[in-house]
Amino acid sequence: MRYVITGGSSFIGVALTHLLIEHGHEVYIVCRRTSKTNNCIPESDLVKIVLYEDLSDVSSVLQHISSADVFIHLAWSGTSHEGRHDKVLQDNNIKYSLEAVDVAHKMGCKLFLHAGSQAEYGYINHPFDENSECHPENEYGRAKLEFGNIASRRCEDLEMKFIHLRIVSIYGDTDHLWTLVMSSIRKMLNNEDVQLSSCEQKWNFVYIKDAVKQMFLLCEHALNTRDFGSETYLIGSKDTRVLKDYVYEMYKLTESKSKLIFGGYTPANVVSLEPIMDKTESATGGFISDYTFEQVVKIIINNYKNRVYEESK
């Protein structure tokens, strides 16, 4: 099977590529020439890299990919705090992503998968599933939601199956160093003070390897289900708890002497993440996760210590 992944050098794209080639699939990675993470793309005879300028140039990939089976669309500009409030930028994301749908159709793809976000729901404080009402609070969430709705209809017209994902909070040992998990573990291992919000809201973390396995199994489900049309699925875990509990678990596993300063800063808006994973679990044949939070934190700790050791040599 041949997969095309836009944004293929991203955190999710790299992990998904590793999984796909483990299963013997051919993967075309579409990424910006200027991406700083292109060197993270797995080296394999099954992986081919297609460079373009940015998402506005997506139609150019047809010069390099004549046919494919699945088109996974991860590319999206303006994911930073400032970009999430830029209406022009997010409207362009919708426009160019719809061009990606047409590109996938011209390749003969049977399935188009788009990576949406929990930001589509807005600032929620109760459990939610795929049918919960969406009230996005920024342009990023609004654009993800709008594209999902338009693309669903476009794919139906083109007789191409469509999956819209709403991804919760992915983490992992190759994540950005400024994220809550990565920055907290680093500070705890160095016994530095850890400035935190009150951390009293519910939260849900999904490990990157579990997230991409869910995505892969959802693709297989769609391809193998004859009457599959358009569906939305959550990508998350079944480990929902108060965010402070996650912090204390990291603190315990790092054997830290850090001072935890809860309420050290107050975020403008507080989001509570309590995804109901029943629909995804059913479609993946019962799979949600292979790893616990404890197991992943131990991996991150071990990798951090190994890096420090190597840098000290």
C-alpha cells in the first residue's frame, strides 16, 4: 500500500512513517524544503521524500507521485500562539488543504485523512465525544472544524473515503522541549523549581506511538469497510485524571527535590480534556494504547540521562 503524508517530517509524521514502514508500506513524505526536521525522516527503501515550498504549492507533488492509496494530511501553517489567531493564515490553510483533497483524488487515493484538533471544541470543562458541540475559541480551531466539514462533502462528491481526527494531547520522548511533560521532567531531574498553573483541570495524554497506531488502525478500518463514507474520530487515551496527578507522578519517577510551584502562573483560559474514546476503540478493534504514562516517563528520563552523559564525554 502507498501512503502520502504531508507534514511528514513533523512529530506525528515521523512516528507514523516508522510504523507504516514496519508494516511494509511505501511512504511518500511531502515536506517543506526549509523544514528544520527533515533530517528526522526515517531512512528506508520504502520512504521517498518530495519537497515543496509550502502548502500553497501542494499541487506540485503530482509531478512526483503518480498514484497512491491513502493521503494523510498533517501539514498546517500557523500552529503557534500568534498563528492560531490569524484569520487570513487559517483561511489559507482551508483553501490549500482543499487543494490537497483534489490532489489526492487525482492520485487515485481511496482515503483522505485529516489531522484536526481538540481546539475545535473550544474551552470545554466536561467529557466529550465526536458528537459533542464544537465552539472553537480561536481561528485555528475554527479553520480545522470548517475544513473537516467542507472536506467531508468534497470527498463524498469525489467518492473518496474521509477521516477527520480530533487529536487530544500527544506527548513523547521526541516532543518539543518546552512542552509541559518534557520541560517538567528536565527541571525535575536537575532539581530546579517548576512553575505550573494550578493544574486542577482534567487532562488526557496520549503517547505518540499509541496515537499513530490508532491512526493506522483507523485507516485500515476505513479501507476494509465497504460502506465507509466519512467519519470523525478522537485520538487520545483512556487515562484521564487531574493534571496535578500527572505532575506528581513525574515528580516521583524522577526522584526529584524540585519545588513544585502550583499557581505560579494563571493561563488566560483553562481547558479540560476528558475524551470519550468508545468510537475510536470500536473502530480499531479494541486498541487504544500499548504504553502507560509511567512507562513513557521512564523512557524520557532514560533518554535524557543518556543525552547528558554523551554530551559530557
